[in-house]
Amino acid sequence: MKNIKSYLLLLLLTLTGIFSFSKITETTTKKSVDNTKYVNTFIGTGGHGHTFPGATTPYGMVQLSPDTRTLGWDACGGYHYTDSSILGFSHTHLSGTGISDLGDFLFMPFSGEAKVTPGTPEDPDAGYRSRFSHEDEVSSPGFYSVLLKDYNIKAELTATKRAGFHKYTFNKEGKSGIIIDLSHNIYPDNAPNHQFKLISDTEIAGYKGSGGWAVTQDIFFKAKFNKPFIVTFFENGKKIDALPNKMSKKLVAVLTFNTNAGEEVLAKVGISSVDYEGASKNLEAEINHWNFDKVKKEAHDSWKKELSKINVKGGTEDEKTIFYTGLYHTSISPNTFSDVDFRYRGMDRKIHQSKEEKIYTVFSLWDTFRAYNPLKTITDPDKTNEFINTLLTKYDQGGVLPMWELQGNYTGCMIGYHAVPVIVDAYNKGIRGYDVKKAYEAVVHASMYDTTDIFFP
């Protein structure tokens, strides 16, 4: 398995024959260099690229994106350009990997009568899927929009680091709503555990425990809506009068509204791997208003800043698109894993509290040590320090430096000990904002790769 990201990074480093590079100075930054205009988020969503076109921010916890398929190798990003129907919009996605996972908390707006099963690509009418056209899609860093043709609903998505923001324009008058499907996954789930908590007629929360590539996963959400709803719950496809006292294997919530033609319904959703409180804090800290366009602009500005770290001169428009789309893909992951209060779930599956330490997840080290990580030592040495500190934290809590870490899990995927060249490369370049003694200890330990008492699937 190769991570497509590696090839994009190799492309970035070999394009020096096409472009000349210049460091972005404070002067040029003030001139509002905006390289987001060169990013095509659909690059990689066809073929075997395994990327997604949805809304995220640099290294964000949330990747709010449309899902068109859930099974098969080319479902790794949740979206494939050849598909013609959308299941809905989930809040977590992998980019460029060769194994699938995530796809947590699917939201799907509808008009008319609700359907609580997804249907199939061959027969979208059998479920809540909707047909769509690429002509109705708009996507840029931090934003995604599409028209759901079967419902005549315009969906718009943006995100902060730890929260997603949905805007749905219901073009039909009458019964309408949003489906929240906890059983939606971009992988076969070997350990489903679902729970909803109804907070008020505008707030709902939920928990999803699952086991896929990362065998033990925990994630929570808190959602707020700008319009009151009536909720109906379904367990295993059947309506239930009350939420079960214990965890369920398959829960769906149908939130219904009565909307006027052209009415907008907003939903903002915070997530956390820690607990309900973490999801709520993340939401309140990052979206404490109902201004969708403000969040969209902030997401755009975060990418504008990120993509200004390399400025190129020369080359064609297509070559710049290839370059900056590749650079964009290098800043999607690793993903933020710590909440705004600095709590996070460790490799020992316990909740930990750090003072200000930033914890990340999705370390595809076997794929990234050759090109991605050396690139970051040049464009973002501070981020490199944060990554290495995270790897050392995972060593402390889990017992060994990860090979391929995902959602606080050792996946046991791939061979080798590629956290070592990442650390050594940074050290040799003078990047040493971490405990060097501990790093040396971890590197020596990893050279023998003693996995005694280390849990792998």
C-alpha cells in the first residue's frame, strides 16, 4: 500500500525544474498572496487517488465531506468522482490512504417522507441517497457545495479546526428534515456502539464506538440547529418510542422541520474523541454564532496562510494547479486530536490532560518519511516539533513509536520503524523542540521494535 500523498510530495520536490521558488516575506504576504485559487480539490478523487473534496482546515480534526460510497478500495476517501449519488455528509475522512476508515456522523437533508436506509448506487430511490451532478458542485479549500437533485436541496459546508458548519437551503415547501446516521462508516465496522442524547428541540448529541482499521475508536458529537425540530429515533431500521438505555448497534435519528421554499437551516457540529463535554466545548469555542459566511472566510484565510509558505514564479496555470493542489494535500493531515481544553485520548485509550501540548493523529509514517516529513522540516519546522512531541507522547503511553497510528491506535500496518528517520532528520537539521534524551531512547527501542504487550489487530 502506498499513500498517494507521497507521490504528490515527490511531485512537489521535482517541480523545481518548472518553477523557481521564493520565500514569502512579510512584504509579499501583505500583498495578499492567495494561492488557494490554484487548488482543485477534485484532483485525486478519481482513479485510485483516494482524496476527498469537502471542507477542512489545515491539520483539522474535522473533514466535512460528501460520501458517495463506503466499501471497496476506492472508497478510502468516501467520495469517488465517477459516482452519481451522494449518501450524505460525514465529519471525518482520510486523505490519500490505501485503507479505509472514519466517515463519522453522517448528516443527510431530505424533503418529503424520510427514509432511514441509504439505498444503493443502482437504486438511490430505495433510500435516502440523492442524485447529483458535478455541474452543481462548487469546492475550494475550506468550502464545499452541491445540489441534491432528488430533494432540490442546496447543501453548503465549511469547517473550523474541530467543528463543521452545514447550511441547507430547502427549495421545496413542506415537510423536510435531516437524517443523522450513526451506523454510516467508510469501512466494515466490527464493533458498533451507538448512542444519542436529545438535549433540546434545537440540540442533539451522540456517541459512536467502532472498530475498523483502527480497532478501537471513540468519537462524540454535539450539534446545534437554528430551527426547532421534532425527532424520531430508529433502531435497526425500526421506529422506537424511547432511546435505549444501553448502547445500540444501529441508530438513526430523523429530525423533521416544516420549511418554507428557500428557507435555510443551519447546523453546527463539534466533535471530540474524549467525551460529550469535549465536543460541546469545541463547538462553543470555535463557532459561537450563526454566521456561516464568517466561518467560510476564516477557513479560506487559514488555507491562504498555509499555502503562502511556498511562492512559485513561472509555470503554466495548469502546473500551478498541480503544484498547489499537491501542497494543499500535504496540509490536511496529521489531524488535530486534542480538544480546546487540551484533553485527548491516549494510546492507552485513557483520557489525558496536557498543558498546551498539541496532539495529532493519522501518522502514515511508512508513506511519508521519504518526502512529506522532510518537506515539513523546510516549510514548517514548528509543526515538525509538534509532530515529534506527539510521537514521543504515543511512545510514553503505548510503549513503542508508531508505524501507522490512527485515532489513538496502533494499526500494526506496514513494516519498519519510520518514526526514526523522521526524528533523526529533524534533529540533524537543528529542529529540537522536544526531549532529545527521550527521543534517543525511543529511537533505540524502535530499532529493535519490541512489541511485547503492545496491542495490534
